[in-house]
Amino acid sequence: MAYSFPEEVLEYVFSFINSDKDRNAVSLVCKSWYEIERWCRRRIFIGNCYAVTPGIMVRRFPEIRSVEIKGKPHFADFNLVPEGWGGYVYPWVVAMSRAYPWLEEIRLKRMVVSDECLELISKSFKNFKVLVMSSCEGFSTDGLASIVANCRNLKELDLRESEVEDLSGHWLSHFPDTCTSLVSLNIACLASEVSFSALERLVSRCPNLKSLQLNRAVPLEKLPNLLRGAPQLVELGTGAYSAELRPELLSNLFDAFTVCKELKGLSGFWDVVPAYLPAIYPVCNGLTSLNLSYATIQSPDISKLISQCQNLERLWVLDYIEDSGLDILATCCKNLEELRVFPSDPYGVEQNVALTEQGLVSVSEGCPKLQSVLYFCRRMSNAALVTIARNRPNLIRFRLCIIEARATDYLTLEPLDAGFGAIVENCRELRRLSLSGLLTDRVFEYIGKHAKKLEMLSIAFAGDGDLGLHHVLSGCESLRKLEIRDSPFGDKALLANAAKLETMRSLWMSSCSVSYGACKLLGQRLPRLNVEVIDERGTPESRPESCPIEKLYIYRTVAGPRFDTPGFIWTMDEEGNTPLGIA
Amino acid sequence: MNNLSESGKSGMNLKETELTLGLPGEPRVGKACMKRVFSETVDLELGNSGKKDSSGSGSSMKKESATSRGKLVGWPPVRAHRKNIMTVKSGKYVKVGVDGAPYLRKVDLELYNSYEQFLSIRTVLDEKKLMDPVNGVEYVPTYEDKDGDWMLVGDVPWKMFAESCKRVRLMTRSEAIGLAPRPETKCSSSSS
């Protein structure tokens, strides 16, 4: 084109465009922009590892430096996805080891990572800097040893809630003495003791260390020295926060915290002994993030702490905080944006704490910036939900878990349709919603009508029939992820809204009423989807077509059916034939 | 409550298809069996699938009783690493109750080294109860020891109390009258 900019200029302009959405838009303008863009894209996000193949990725984007990949569906967190489902990162690492010698960052979520994989990473990428593995599994501390020994420029090693085969704490000692590049280290999920002297030396020689999350095995006595070695820390996860009451340890700890002027986030607090909490008072005022969700302390201790953290933006806490503690939170923390309240006794039959819907109502009243809520409780009312919705139309994430499945409004004994209806009607920017309690198709009518920005919806034990699902699929324009369990949704809604499924990342349905026949039809009609039937009873061919399947996972893909399915997964094929998979 | 009337449930009897451990009294059955129950139930209903109207009433509104409820897979949705955190700590948990209050609090005595620390909890329980000080109701902390006797809290050294305490109750003063303080030298017999 006569009047187009030279490539270098376009490339320079594109270098300011970093969001995936914008980059994708740029690549669609014309062929030459597509070409230029693909050569200069440095960061890629793959929300579903089976939506595309490693080969496709490296062919299109030859100069990637940073990759983020997600594997298993979200319900895997709650044991609903059988072992062996998939999500192996190995093929990705193999392809990248050949195509991206300058790869710097790998971020994984819910993927299976082996020790060989970690070793391959550590040897393939000379400038490797960042490894984040969130809720991953399949590797041991040996794999970690490879990474820390071989990656000379390692900046981040973050094992967020991964399941690691913990052979010993030796791996940490494999950090070379010359390593000074560490910025973030999160080993909170590991059980074994690491060498404390190795840890101390590592921490004190890394001047850029900003985030350190210790594991439970690091005793409280070690914390003051660690802190003195890293006074520049912004985020700290303590180890076990208990010891016999010794005044000199308390004052030592207190003095160490005094030096941490940059500290904004605190977590850890396993086995908390309340008497040691005053040690963190020096940093409370600067805290924006506090995670007490492992701290089994009672409401008065929690309240005392919170009342000093006036700048808190994020609080994760157990329901020991109770309504009284939430009242104090509402009074003191006017900058609160995110609240997560976890159950201390999720499987207990009786209520063990004085936490009710009232606590959440208080916070919704007192905290004008509250936008993200995760709340476990044992009772709820439509009235409370309506109040919350009216108080906080700025909510973006609302996840409510009433512990008893199908619990009614405790005041009126009605379903909670009206309450959740008020949430979606008032909170116009709502992007994520998790429902609980007794719900009829009516709530889905409200959701379909009002939740136009909703991207992720989680449904459990809800609805009356297909109409409910139809409301959601036909009404929620922004829906990307839908996960449903134990709800009477079936074939009709799916088949009527089949095309919608191509506009979403994925749909999960388990213990619903979707028949095998409908799955076959969907597979036939929509070649750009993988329709995967998960059934541990053996091949669905051995049962009538009208028989409902156990679990269903549907996702859009350009990769075609996957080749690594285990014996209990069948992919519906385009011809409507006997499906691919081990019969 | 009209829309929850049980007239003509549409096809899906969800109560029957609930993931339970089987009939009460029976030993736990394997996952495969649970699934068979589900599919058998639905098979029976499939003859009606044509008549199934999606606006029909759904699940039974009867709340499951605590005893009949089996454990549901993955419900409530708590991640594995959170479940483990709570169970690993051993501790010495005792139930703490206040007369008239509906909740029993489980407190780990091993977290405390003295009555003073422990009683700060008691203070909060008190405060809740004493919301109406006009009543003039006063609470006295009492505990049941290993021998089943109800004693006043505070009469023995903390460690001795922590070892022998089975549960704690804040009684109203009137009720607490008649509880004798335990003599300093404890005899091994249970008589007070």
C-alpha cells in the first residue's frame, strides 16, 4: 500500500498495545498488520489448553517471551473432574523449547506438570525468569531443584496452592550462591522444612525480593531474621505463627516488623497464637491485603487486628470473624474492595459460629468500594440480598455459598430467586456470579434478562428444567464460562442454543439431564466444538441414547479432538459416528 | 410458596437422584453404584420426557434432615488445601456455651497460656448476652472437669484447668450458686 507506514513504525506503535483483546483486534485489520503483529507479539494467554495446539501457537507467533496456559475446568477444584482428565503441559514445553529459546515466563493454572517437564524448562530457556504454577500437580520437589539450580536469572517462583510431591526441603539449597535476582518466592503449599540458613542467605542476598510466602514449617522464631534480611518486602506470608509465649520473641518480632516500611500484604498465620498478633501492629496501617483464612483465631482477636488496618482493600478470613467482626470491618475499612469469608467447619451439621447474612449486609452498607465477594454462610434471605444489591450496585464478583444445598430463604421459606434477581438487576457490571440456595427457573429468567456483562456463572442444585438453562444461554450476551452441577437441565436448552456454545470458552455440566443422543447431535452440528462426554460407567454406547451422561465438557477449539483423552472420556465426532475414545 | 407445590413434579425427582451414600444403615457404596441409581431413576422417567414441561415444579422444598443427609461430592465447594489446614492441628478443643445463646463455640485451649488470655473470649460472649444490662444478668464461667463435676473457672492453676476441662459454660449467677470451689489439694476420688 502506497501510504502505509513502514513496518518498523507499525511495530513500534504495536509495542504499546499489550492487552490480548487489542492485539487480536489489530491482527484482524489487514494481512500486513496481521503479519507485523504476529512477529512482535511477546505475550500470549491461552485460557483453555485444548482450544489450540502448541504447533499452531509457535507457527503463528515466533517471538513469544511469556506464556500463560490454563488446563482443567474450574470444578476440578472441588473433585468433580476425575483423575487423569488431562491438562498436560509437557507437549507445550517441548514445542516451546524448540521454538522459543528466549522464553522468559511460564504461568500455568490447573495443569499437570512433571519433573521431566520442569527439568526441560530449566535447561531450554537461557533467560528464564518467571515460573508460576497455580493449582498444578504432578511434580515433586526434585523438579523444583532443577529449576532453581539451572535458571540463573530466576525472578519468580510461585507455587500457589499446587499439589507437590514433597520429598524433602533440600531443593531450596540448590539455589546457587550467586543468585541475587529473586523478586518473588511462594512456597506456602509445601510441607517439608527447607534449610533455614539457606533460606536466610537467599533472602538477604536478593535486594529486589518483594514477595516472600513461607510455608508452615518455618517457625515463628525464624521470622525476625528473615524480615531483617528483606526490609523491602511488599508481601509476606508467614510460616506457623505460634510459639510459647516469650516476651523477647514478641518484641524481636515487633521490632522486625517495624523495619518493614513497604509491607502491603500479609498472609500465612497458621496455628496462630493470639498473643503474638500485636507484633504486626507496626505494619497494620499500611496493609492493603490481609489473608487470615488459615488463622483459627476468634472474632475479638480478628476485630482488634482489623480495626488497625484502616487501609485494607482485600480481606480473606474464616467465618470466625462472625457478624460482630464484620460490623467492625464495615466501620473501619472504608477502602475495602474484596471480601472472602471461608467456612471453618464446612461439613459440620450445626452452625458453629455467629455468622449470618447480617455480616455481609453490614459490609455492603459500610464499604462503598466493595466489588468482589465470596461468602460462605448457613442462612440467607431475599431481603438481605435485595439490601446488598441496592447498597452495592458496583459489585463485579458475587459468589455466595449457602452451605446447605437448596436452602430456602430462612425467613419466608421461599426460593432465593428474588434476592439473586435483585443482584443481577442492580449490579450492572457483574462479571462473575455463583448461586446457591433453593432456586427455580425464575432466577435464570432474571439472569438472562439483566446479567448482560456476566462472563462466568456457577450453578449448583438449581432450576426446574430446560427453560432455566435456555434463559441463561439466550440472554447472557457476555457469557464465557458456564459450569453447572446437579441441576435438571437437559437436551432441549442445549440443542436450541447450540450456536451460543461457539461464542463461549467452555461449558461444564455434571449430574444434569443431558442425554448421550443430544451430545452426539451437538458434536455433529458444531464441528468447531469439542463435545466431551465423561462417564466412568463405561462407554455410553452400551446404554440407550436417551440415557443421561455423567459429565459433559464442551469447549470451542481450533485444535480438533484431543489425543490424550483417558478411557472415560469420549469426544463426539462430526459424522455422528461411534465416538473417538477407547471403547 | 405456591410455585413450590408438589402437584405433578415434572419428570425429575431430584430427591431420589441426590448423591447420597445409600440407604440409612447401609455401608457406604462405591461411586459406580451411586451413578447407577441416578440413571435407573431417570430411565424410568424417560417415558414421560415428551410430556415434561420445563416450567414444572422442581426440587422438593423439604430441607434434608441433618441425619439423613449424606456427604455430597465437592459440596460445599471448599478446596482441598483448605480442608486439610483445619484438620492437621490437633489442639485441645472444648465447647464453650453461654446460657441462652444458640451457638456453642469450639475453642482450642492450647492456644492460651493463662486465664486472662482465655477469658478475653468469654468477655465477648458476655458482651453479646449483656446487650441488655438493665436485666442485671451476670454470667459466671464454669467448666465440667474430667470427672463430670461442674466447677468454677479460675480456682486451679491454668495448666491443671486446661488438662481437665471438658467443656465450658457461662452460667447465670443464680444457677452457679451451689458450685463449690475445688480445694487446692485434689484428691483422686471424684467427691468434691
